[in-house]
Amino acid sequence: MASTLKELTWFGEDVSLGDVDTALARLRAQAAAESASMRTSVMTHLAWVPAAWAEPARAALEGMAELHPSRTILLFPEPDAADNRIDAQAEVQRWEVPDTDRGLVTEVVELTLRGSRASAPASIVEPLLISDLPVFLRWRGEPRWGSSELDQLVAVADRLIVDSTEWERVPDSYPRLAELFSRCAASDIAWARTSRWRSHLATLWPGIEGVQTIRVRGTAAQAWLLCGWLRSRLGREEIALEHDPAERLESVSLDGEAVPLPPGDPPAPSEVLSDELERFTPDPVYEAAVRAAAPAGADA
């Protein structure tokens, strides 16, 4: 287990991308001069973070650097700002590797995109992407479907990570998400949080083959994705959903019969995001569940 040894930080207002790159190079050189540090990025981690999601986004990154050394770029759009500029903060973290004289170096860049700069995020981040490494895009909140910002960033990403628990229009938004499946792999943290229940429900096969109704106490996203999973696995779109709202997934019933709680505890937000950053290929089971969650003509 590595431990944080030192953090080096730079901040600038109304900067160019060259300023950011120069600052990162200087901070890395400073970190390397203080010990035999290694730059060990395995990906570029982008995050589109509207103002309401700033603190949750930063909190989710805590403790991830040693598990997923990366260049993390947080994009904070402020399209209604009175001026057009980029403000930036760059931070290089040096991690000590126990029983060695080496350290790991990771980077976090925060870019505040003010005014018109918020409408061209891809051209801003592309010079900062690390060549030949995968690009993961975490989108906080519900995307503005069909927007230029979403299209641009999906075009540079290898994987899109969302959390449909953060969306207001579930399941109506799932068909819009499904439209992106052909362009990049997708992950949903709401889906990941149903994994213990899905594994547990699968052990009930074939007894659940004829189930007519699933009742879920949890978030709307968790309820609809579990229902979509059952529909797609069993090949039966007519399975009905009854949803009892709750902040987390608490219980599942099939045709009025309660399903015993699965073993284990729900993972922390950073653990869920960490797991999603280890997935590089599409998940056809998830994609089928999304499509089945809101079949044509369904009413949310």
C-alpha cells in the first residue's frame, strides 16, 4: 500500500493549454528531483462536472490514485460566465512505495471552462490526453442528450461512465443512452450497485423463470435496471415493475415474495468507480438491460 508523500500544486487564471502542460512538466520534474519517482499513468480519466457535482466528484477520486495511476482531468463548465477563458489548477501527487526508494507520480488537472470555452471541451482536452492510453469519461449528472459537448467528449473517450441514479428522467433517458453504445463502451454506477442482487437472483433460476412482477425498494435507476435485466435475461418484456423509492437498494420481491438479502456490504462510491475503471470492453448484459428497461411505448 503506497502512501502520499507530497503534493505539488500550480494555479492559473485565463491560461492557455501550453501553460497547463508546462506547469505539469515543471511539477513532475520537481517531484522527480526529490526522489526516484516514476510516472506510471495507465489511463487518462476525464470527468465532466457541472457545479452541483464538484464536491462529490472530488470525493470519489480520493484514494484512487494508487489503484489507478492516471492523468485525471476534471472539467468544470461555466457556460453562463460573463467572460470566455480557462482557469486551471494542476496537482502532481508523489506516492511512496514501501520498502523501495521509488515513488509513483500521478496528476490531477482541474479546468474551469468559462463562457464559450465550455462549448468546445474536446479541443481543450485533446492536447492533454496521454498518447496510446485509454480514455475514460465520467459524466456527472444527466447528460444533455444530443449536445455538442457530449458528442465531442464521447468521440475522444474509450469508455463512458455514468450514474443514472443522478438522472431525473428514468427510464425515459435510457434509449438516448443506448444510442451511444455503438460509439463507445458504457458503464453505469447504478447498474454496478445492483451486482450483488443480480448474482443472488441468478441463483434462484429456474424458479424465477415465470416471474410476473418485480418489486424493488431502491433508487428508480436501480429498480428499472433490475427489471430490464430480468426482462432481457428471461426474454419477456411483459414483466412488470413496482418501485418503492429509497436512497439505496434495500429489498427485492418477486411476485410478492421477498428475496433474502444477498451477502456482503454495498461498496463505497470510490470503490464502485475504481471497479468501472478496470473495464475496457462493452458489457452486452448491461446494454440489453438498458434497452429492455424502457421498451417502446413504456410509461415511466
